[in-house]
Amino acid sequence: MTSFLTPYFKMCLKLMVRIRLKHACTTVGIIFILDFFGVFTHLFEVSFDDSFIYPYEGDIHEFIVALRQNQKPNVPPINDHNFTFIHDIKDKCIEPSFQTLRVVFLIKSAVENYNRRMAIRNSWGFEKRFSDVPLKTVFLLGTHINDNELLNKINFESLVYHDIVQADFLDTYYNNTIKTMMGFKWAVKYCANSKFYMFVDDDIYISVKNVLRFLRNPVLYPDYLKDTIKLKDVEHLRNRFKRSGSNVTKNPFVQQNLLLNNYNETMNPKYVSENTNDKTIIMVKRNLESKNVKKRQVFDFELPDDVRLFAGFVFNSSPHRYKSSKWYVSLKEYPYNMWPPYITAGVYILSKEALMDMYYASMYTKYFRFDDIFLGIAARKVDIEPFHCDEFHFYKKDYTKYNYKYVISSHGYSNPDELLAVWNEQKAMGNA
Ligand SMILES: *[C@@H]1O[C@H](CO)[C@@H](O)[C@H](O)[C@H]1NC(C)=O
Ligand SMILES: *[C@@H]1O[C@H](CO)[C@@H](O)[C@H](O)[C@H]1NC(C)=O
Ligand SMILES: *[C@@H]1O[C@H](CO)[C@@H](O)[C@H](O)[C@H]1NC(C)=O
Ligand SMILES: *[C@@H]1O[C@H](CO)[C@@H](O)[C@H](O)[C@H]1NC(C)=O
């Protein structure tokens, strides 16, 4: 439509000078501009709130249960993630003592980004960073056409570091969803013994220390680390829960909301709800009963194993209908006026339950080229509400020595030297 209108637009300009067809030309001009900005497309969008469905269009809950139990679902998956692993490091997560891993980092990288991988291995991706916290790090790679030299280098790198997960798909921007699902498939198949999984791009700063602190109390992070939590802050947090409007069991919001509803400045254990068998509450109560509790301890707790956490920086936004956008989406591809709530793709954390449910849900989700939207849709299909935290910075947070104290992640560290410098400085400060 744009190129179709351009000659008219030019002709109009000429006419405007010669004859006085000013009004007609103005009209054509306005139509041209409105169309370019996608205004007409917006008019034909379908309301997300009223009628969101996305293929596969039926209820998939039973299929997920069947797949998780290795049974055959009534309707076969529409999207079976059929790619072949070149490197699958099957034994990566096998622990001699059958220990549960705490976090597995899955880093989306590109074949040629060797220097970034080295910087990550030597900083936040170092598996033995904490002697008492079992962590694993792997890199997710696709392939290049006809670049055997590069692929040989990867084979060598895989041999040396034993952290490359690679499959035979072409590594391009619009194949990002394949890369993400390769990571899911690998984790479900070969690394299902971790409590949490964190997906990260290779140009990101991570503070693993803050990741671990966040996971001890996602709802109150980072407030619970501060010396005092004033009642006013608790009120503010209660409002946050109300806005989330969630009532899905296994959701960390709901689980911790129970705790906060019973919070009292005196922190007397009798104010912790008795009529619930929620594991969260019991653990908090135990903390409360110990002598000389600090507020910090009160809020430092362990999420139950069945929690479904899908956390990061959450967006509630609309599709781009602006025709020159990199993220332009036609009505045919996606007809709704809003995206489902989704987590921006650079960084997100999943608990094991969320990983499993979303992996199988993704098999009933029509392929979508933006991986963050694809996961947002899959999460919605299994009623997982993305969990927002401001400390996942999807842009580059301005760096000073002192303002990265609570940062979980920051985008914009494509320069390996800069990543190393910042990480070393923050580690020395006790923040990484
Ligand atoms: C998956 O891929 C393999 C190898 O490319 C092929 O043999 C198999 O038929 C495929 N399966 C499905 C269900 O498409
Ligand atoms: C994605 O990968 C597949 C498999 O390698 C390839 O055939 C396809 O061209 C790739 N798509 C894009 C958009 O690059
Ligand atoms: C939330 O769930 C509980 C338990 O299923 C139910 O009793 C309650 O009415 C629900 N609240 C809302 C607001 O839907
Ligand atoms: C907190 O507990 C005390 C009793 O220890 C009670 O008098 C007070 O009303 C409670 N405050 C709130 C906000 O519930």
C-alpha cells in the first residue's frame, strides 16, 4: 500500500502547485500518513480482552498432564520441536549425590561470539561461584551455512568446556524461538533436576548473588534485604498484589499474599494464618518463632517446590502496526490489539514446574517468530502469570559503582571487557 501510494503523493504535490486541488491532495496525503502509521490496521484489530484465542484453539490442560506423565494426549501436538542436537552434553546435570541443582543458566549465544562466552565463563557463569550452591551454565547455539571452520572451532570449544548445547537449525533473528525451545527441550530431557532455570542473552550482566536473593523472596525483593521494612512499604506491596489480580494457586503472588495479609508490625506468630496448609506459611512461622528475629529473616524464605514462577521484566503492550518497524506484525499473523503479558526476551527465570508446563504448552502453540511473545502465549495457555520485577533491566542501566547493588540483570554488555570490569568491581563490593 505504501509504495502504491507514493506516486499519487508525488502527483498530488505537482497538482497542488498547478491546479487548486488542494483539498483532495491533503486528503490523499493524510490517508497515506495514517496508513503508514498503521491506523487502519488498528481499526480492524480484535479485542484481546474479549476474545483472545491462539492456535491450537482448544483446552490443552489435559494434554499437558498426559505429556508430563509420558502418556499419549488425545490430540497430538501441533509443534513438536523436531530438530537434531549436534552437542547435547547429556551428562551435564548428573550429580553424584543426586543433588538438586539450584539454578541452570541457559545462555542464548551466536556461534561467532566466542569472546562473550569466555567473559561469561570467567564471571557470572562460573559454576563454582558459591561452594554451597550447585549451579550449571550452558550456551545455546544454532548453526551457520557452510562455515565449517567456525563449526570446527565450536566442536573444539565443546570438548574443552563441556557447556555447548547446539542443534541443527540456522541461527537467524527470526529463528530465535527455535533456539529458545531447544533450550527448553534440553532442560526437560537432560537437566530436569534443577529448582530454577534462567534464560539469558550473551550480552547481559548478571549478578548471580542477586538472582539467588531474588529467588528466596521474589515478591519482596529487594525490599526484604533492607534493614527496616516500614509498614508503609508493606501497604505498597499489598497494592501491588491487588493489581496483579491473580488467583491461581501455585503462583508466588498468591502464596506470599497470604503471608502479607497476616503481617503485623509486631510480627507475632499468632498473626500468621492458622487455617491454611500452605507450605510457605509454615516456613515463615518457623522463622518467626525463633528468638530475636530480624525483619530480614522473617522475609527470607524458600519457595515451595511446586511454585510456578516465570519472572522477569513484564510488558503489557500492543503489536507494532507501523510498517517500517522491525517488529511489524500483520493482522493475519496476529489479529489482537494487545499482546498477552510477556517477559522481554533477554532474561527470565522459570521454576521447574513452570518450565515443564510451558514446554508442553509450547507444543500446542503455533510457531511465532518473536520468542518472548511465543512464551507469553504458552504461559497464558497454562494459566501462568508472568511475574514482574524492576531489577531485571531490559535496557542498559547506567553504571556507577554504587547503583548496581540490587541489579539482577542489565542489558547492554556486548563488550566482554566491560562485562568483566563491571562484574569484578561488583563482586568486590559483595553485590555479584
Ligand atoms: C523429525 O526429524 C527426523 C530427522 O530429521 C525425521 O526422521 C522425523 O520423521 C521427524 N519427525 C517428525 C514427527 O516430523
Ligand atoms: C530457520 O531454521 C531452519 C532450519 O535450519 C531454516 O530452514 C530456516 O530457513 C530458518 N529460518 C530463517 C527465517 O532463517
Ligand atoms: C480465589 O481462590 C480461592 C480458593 O480457590 C477462592 O475461595 C476465592 O473465592 C478466590 N478469589 C477470587 C477473588 O476469585
Ligand atoms: C497488630 O497486632 C496488635 C496486637 O499485638 C493489634 O493490636 C494491632 O491492631 C495489629 N495491627 C494491625 C495493623 O493489624
